[in-house]
Amino acid sequence: MMEELHSLDPRRQELLEARFTGVGVAKLSFRQRCVLDQRTRKRKGEQYDKGGARSHKISDYFEVSEKFMKLFVCLYFHPSMAQSFLSVSLARTCFDSSDLTLEKLTALENNKNSDLEKKEGRIDDLLRANCDLRRQIDEQQRALERYKERLNKCVTMSKKLLIEKSKQEKRTCRDKSMQDRLRLGHFTTVRHGASFTEQWTDGYAFQNLIKQQERINSQREDIERQRKLLGKRNSGTNKRKSKTNGQDNEALSLAEYHEQEEIFKLRLGHLKKEEAEIQAELERLERVRNLHIRELKRIHNEDNSTFKDHPTLNDRYLLLYLLGRGGFSEVYKAFDLTEQRYVAVKIHQLNKNWRDEKKENYHKHACREYRIHKELDHPRIVKLYDYFSLDTDSFCTVLEFCEGNDLDFYLKQHKLMSEKEGRSIIMQIVNALKYLNEIRPPIIHYDLKPGNILLVNGTACGEIKITDFGLSKIMDDDSYNSVDGMELTSQGAGTYWYLPPECFVVGKEPPKISNKVDVWSVGVIFYQSLYGRKVNTHHAQVERLNGFPFATLCVLCDVLLTSCLTNVTI
């Protein structure tokens, strides 16, 4: 083929090379190609104008068109020039079929290139940002894994330290209990026929106090006997002698008589003071003994508990030590590993010998208490945090933990409290009851008693919290009537001393109750706190008519107590 090209005449060869050269510059810019095409067409137009007639051109020797000739040459000499040729041809076609000027095309091309550069720049920025974000996510993921690992180590260490602290406290309590067994007393097992019972034996502290009381009584009797003898000897003012059983008795003078009488009075006063001190010490020891007995029972229940070895319930609550035990439940002090706070875990254990129906009713009752208590949010009501099941026969409720004891324990220790302290506690209870009656639907606690009132710091001069909503009643529209109240479906439940007389009415239909049940309970609690004794529920109305011993109370407390302890059925 190359030999054929060399055989052409010089003009044809020149034209062919020129066309080939035009194709070779296809890599020029679009604007340069357009200028080159204009010049070529201009030269052709000038040739037509000058010659008039059509002169001989390369198209006369080739039957194919100019475009196909260029394509043929490009494909033959260099296949890679085909792409450039197509672009040039396409540009020429668009240029010929449009009225756009060169300046407009240039502007369009510049705008297009500018938009393209912006888009490419934006894409590059987004890609870089995406890479940065991915890198940050990977770093955060690695940091999260490190923090999780660190948190697990912290939780493990916290569990270890808490368990060690709990074990140390248990050892301390048991050591102290063993020491108090000798000082305060202990339980001993005594056989009565075929059965064995536990009997309490006082320690040496009580025995010493009893001996001191016996000594004081002996001295008092001796002094009284001497006083009687002194009275017999004071028969007159003159001295005389008499012989009785070989001994001489002399009548004392008036001065000697008064002197001896004064000595006897002083000795009796001293013995009375000493006896009062011994009695006060005995009462103090009795309170300490009550604590000791309570601790002995707690330790015994803890040692026999299934959960004594510090298990972690629900992968969250680490049990530390037993707080108390009821009929079918145990209350443990626990630590919430998720929220990092102390809580009280109440473990309900059903009797395995119960029928499935009874178990279901008990569980339904507990779920109802959970739903009621979960919605309550008041500073004078213990918060309920969580509820979960352990197995088919046991489940747990997680409550707010309070360090102090309940009001019942305080009254057993101190018998009563001052009017100011009692008024403060009653104000807080009434505040909580006001909240329970303002929510919708309202709630009757129904089991208000000193055992369900927690003293936060263990004293009567601090905050209180109400707990145990197991017997509470919901006054919804279906069961409650504002005139007649609601039927008492659980007659017999609750604590006898703190329920009003209408709860014990026996008839064809169940008695009607309202929130006045809690008002009565408040009055009984206030009365017991001030006077150290409970109100007889069935005779309370008679006591009210005859007058309570309110002589030491202010007028407002008298009115409050009288209003609370009014039998609403009369």
C-alpha cells in the first residue's frame, strides 16, 4: 500500500499528506480545530470564486467522500487516530448544523469545563470527607472497644471490691453477734416432750443489773426495818432502861431521832436514784437486745438463703447481704452495675407445693403491684426501678434503697416521739397521700402502718418514704363511685390495728371503702407516735367520744387527730 501511495503524482500525494496532517492534529483543542476548518473552507471558497469553473480536486479522483477518505487513511496508517477523527467529524457536523458562533461555543465549552471541574472538585472533596469519616468511625469503633473492655474491667473490679467489703461486713457482724451473745443473751433449744422449742437466755449484762436491783431491794428492806425499830425506840423524851432478851434498849432523844431519820431518808433517796439509773440502763439494754435478736434472726435467715453467695441477678444486680425476710420474700441490699447505685432487691419465692392456679394469682397480684408502683413518681414514695423473673417459682422487684430503718422499729426502740417530730412525719405522709389522690386514676394505699414508712436517715427528724403497694386499690371509673366508694374485694387483708371499723363490717355485700381508709391509718400512726400505744379499732369511736388523752397536744394536733379517727360509718 505504501508503494501505491508513492506512485501517485506529487499533487495527489501532497493533498493526501495534507489531509493526513489534518487528522494528526486532532489532538488540538476544539477551538483550534474550528479555526483550521474555517480556513480550509475559506480557501476552497476563494478557489471557486477565482476560477469560476470547478477545478480538479482530490475528490475527482476518489469516489468516496472527504470524511470517509480521512477515516480510511487514519485507520490504515494509525488506528489510534480513529477516535480523534470521529470527534473532529462530530464537531464539524454540529458546527455546520448550528448557527452558534465561535464565541458562544467557546463560552459553552468554558462553562461546561468549569462545571465539570467544580463537580470533580466536589466529588474529590466528598471522597476525602468520606475517607475522613470512615477513618474517624474506625477510630471511634476501636476506642469504643477499648472503653468497653475498660468498662468490663472496672465492673469486674467493682464486683470484686463490693464482694470483699460485703464479706468483711458479714464477718464483723458475726463477730459482734458472738460477743453480744455472752453480754446480751442467746437462744437455746429446749425440749418439751417430743418437740423442741427455742428459749431466750439473758446474758451477763442483764444478770448483773438484776443482781444490783436485788441488792437495792435488800438495802431498802433493811433501811425500812431500821426505821421501824427507830420509831419503837423513840417512846419518850426521858431516858429509861429496859431489859429485853439480855439487851438494854434506850429511848432516843428527839435530836438523835431526827438525825437517824434524816440518814435513813438520804440512804433511801440514794437507793431510789441508783434504782432509776439501773432501770434506765435496763431499758437501754432491752433496746440493744432487740437489735441483737433481730440481727441473730437476720444472720440465721441469711445463712439459710439460696442467694447468700453474692450472685448477680439479671446480669446487672449484685446481691450484697440480706436486709430482711418476710412470709414469701427476701429483701437484699444490692448494687446496680449498670446505673452504679445501691438498690433494694425484693425476691419473691413461691411455695413449690402450691397449685398452679395459686401461683398464677400470686404472680398476677405482684404484676399488678408493679404496674401501680412503676407509674408513681414522688419524693415521699419509694421508687420502683425494675421487675424481672428468675424462674417459674420466683421473681424480683428492684426498689430504691434507703439506709435507715422503718418507723415501727424506731417506735419499738424509743416507744414514742415528740409532737414536732410526729407532726413532721404526718405532714410528709399526707403530702404523699395527696399525690396518690390527685393522679388519674387515684390510688388507695390500704396498708399504711409504721412498718411501711421508711425513715431515710433512721431518725424521726428527717425525711420519710412510703413503700409496699401490695394491697393498694385503684379507684378507676369501673369500680369506684364518688358517693358509695368501691367494694372491698380483699376483706381480711391488711393490718388489723391500722384499718378503720368499716373494713370489718360483715354482711351480704362487701363493705364500701374510699381514700378515708388511709386517713384513718394516718390518725392511728400519729396517735401511736405520740402516746406509744395503738388505738383499739373496734372501740375507737367510744374512745373518741370519751376524749383522747390530748392534754399535752396543741389545738391543731388535737383537731387533726380527732378528725382522722372518726368512724365514717357512724
